[in-house]
Amino acid sequence: MHKNTIISVDMKMADIIHIDLYNLFIINRFGIHLGFGDKTIEEVCKNENVDPRLFVTVCNINNSTKSIDKTDIHTEHILQLVNFLKNSHDYYRKIRLPEVKRSIFNLSKFYDANTEKALGHFFDEYIREFKNHIEYEENTVFPYIKGLCDGVRNDDFSINKFEDHHDNIEEKLGDLKNIIIKYMSKPEHDLHKLDLLDKLFQLQDDLNRHTMIEDLLLTPMVSKLETL
Amino acid sequence: MKKIMIVEPSPIVQEGLKRIIEDTPEFSVEWSFYDTNRLKEHCLSHNPDIVIFNPSLIGQSARNSIRHTFEIDDTTPLVAIVYSFFDNEILSQFDTEIGINDNNTRIINKLQTLKNDTSSKTKTESETLSDRENEILVAIAQGLTNKEIAEKYYISIHTVISHRKNIVKKTGIKTVSGLTVYALLNNLISYDDIE
């Protein structure tokens, strides 16, 4: 099966992991556990109290052959999506960022103290900005959405403000990739560079999809809630 | 789509050129001006893909350095629109010329070949920073603002901005902290300089 296969609720849950490894992360972040045998997406989701429609919409978000349409923007399960995003944040904090940091350390110890400090400092700054960003979402945006669901209005905030809040976190990641690819010229450490680049590309890919989910699903859902 | 800036004093010529160019979907005329007032600011802030320029607008002081005077990037093709005599010293600074007798196809052809030329140019273009760019890179890494850099090197803020643009373009590094790492890797500064 091809990466651009459109995922539907009647497909087997096990099959979609073979279509795109990223679906494994989606399954995990919706709180679904492996070991589902030959059950379909719909069956597995119902067992785990996940809305199957929301689940497949998230799986298809990166699929170029299927665009999001209005019928995908339904708000009744928005808190499941918020929970999904929170779980992604946890994964970044606990797994992705530490593993990049470790790779940077493994590479930079072969360089002079200047470079080692500079790279370490650069990534620490990145981690700080990154954490600020997700904490802003968790402490401001998500509670706001929860409030909307409970019928609480907060006129000081609207989801449009959230859209303005994307900053230069992405640029920093791109810079780090370029530095490794173009300017670190000790051939004997290629394997360490490869390892670091591999982690950076994975992180960036994950973040891109995360942003797409926020921009294409979460934001329109919240806008819809705001007008209710 | 390539975004074009036209600087041409005659409304008839400017409008005509716009119509001809916009018949082709790959080009769009985004900005047009009748004179060179504030052209430098426009070039810096809009970053057009192609600049079409009537050489008669160039004053005596700018005749030797059109690109420099108006802060037109080295990689941005500069096209002359010519319907009177100009000496070679001026015309040689342009990448190509559009004549008043050129028909639509010829004009579009010229713009299209231009496009190909520059894409191959950017590939082979040298990525080494000039001495001045290195100096400015160090200043950026030390955390100086554009204004402070301008004062330190007796240059205008616009010049600082255009140097910064070139540094970013050549190195592929966009953030200040990324540029700092670059400067350290290339031994332009030591870690103590930025502590």
C-alpha cells in the first residue's frame, strides 16, 4: 500500500502502520495500545473511547490526495484532540529533545571547547524556546478550549491570537541542520553527524505534522466553537 | 511565480510593459514606480525577483554602481528598458535589455532566459563571506543591534540590513544564535567574546 492511501475507519488498524510509520505515533498519542489483532480502526477506537472519525482525519492530515473538508471539522470530540496534542508535547519533552541533545553531545565532544559550548548553548536555547511555546499552549490555549467546551467565555483571548504565536523555533532547527551539513568538516565523525541529522529530521517532520494538525484541525474547530 | 518591479517614467511604456508581462502567468508585476525616490527602500523591503529599470533615471552619481545605489541584490536580474541612447558603461551593468521595438514574444523570451541564467548562477555562486560580511557577522554574534553596527562601521542601517541578508543567503543560517555558532566554528570569535 502506498503512502497516499486514504485511511478510512473500516481499514485494519495494524495495516495503517505499514502504510506510514507516523501512524504508529498517532495511535500512541491517542492513547491506543498495540496488540489489537485484526480489528478495524472503528472497532479499536470504540474500545479505547476515541472518536474514529477524528482519528482518521488526523491520520490523513498529511495526505496530499485528501484535503480537509468542512465535514471533518466537528467539535464534539475536540478535547480528545487536545489530549492528543498534549501527548505529543510529552513525547517531545521526554523523548525527542533529550535524544537530540545526546546526539549533539556525542558529536560535539570531538570538537574544541568553543564549539562544544556553542552547540550545547544553541540547543539549550532552542529547548527553552520550545518549552515556552508548548507551555503557552498548555497553560493558555488548551484551558481556553476546555473553557469553551464548558460554556465559559473569555473575551481576552481568541484562537486568532494563537495563530500569531508561531515563532522562530523552526528557523533554529533549520539552522542547526545547515550547520551540521555544511560547516562541520571533520570526516571521521560522519556517523555521529548522520545520527544527529537523522534525529533532527525526525523531530522536524514530527513538528511539521503537529503544526499542520493545529492549523488545519484545531484552529478551525476552535473558531467554530467560538461562534456557537 | 516571479515578482517583477518596474521603474519607468513614461506611463504609456510602463502600462504597456505591464500588460505584456502579465499575459504570461509565470510573471507578475508587483510594484511599479515612475522615479527612483525611495527605490532603495522598496528594493530592500520587497526583494523582487526581477527589476526592470529605465537607465535614464540614473543620476550622475549612481551611473557606475546602479546595484549598489539602489541596494539591488547581486542575484536579482536587472533589465534595462531602452528607447534612447546610453553608453556601454551604464548598459553593461544590466543583465539584458528590452528595446522599445521588441514584440511580446521577444520580451517574454528575454525574461525567461534571464530566469534560467540566475538559477544556474545561484548554484555555482561563491558562498564565502566577504571581509566586511565577516566583520558584520562577528558584530551580530556579539549581540550588537543594526543601529550599533551601523555606527561602528560608519555605514547606513540599510547597508547593514543588506549585508545581513547576504550573510543569511550565503550561509543558509537565519537566526542570531545559529550565526553565532557559525562564527565560532570558523574561528571568527571565541566563546569568551560572547559570554
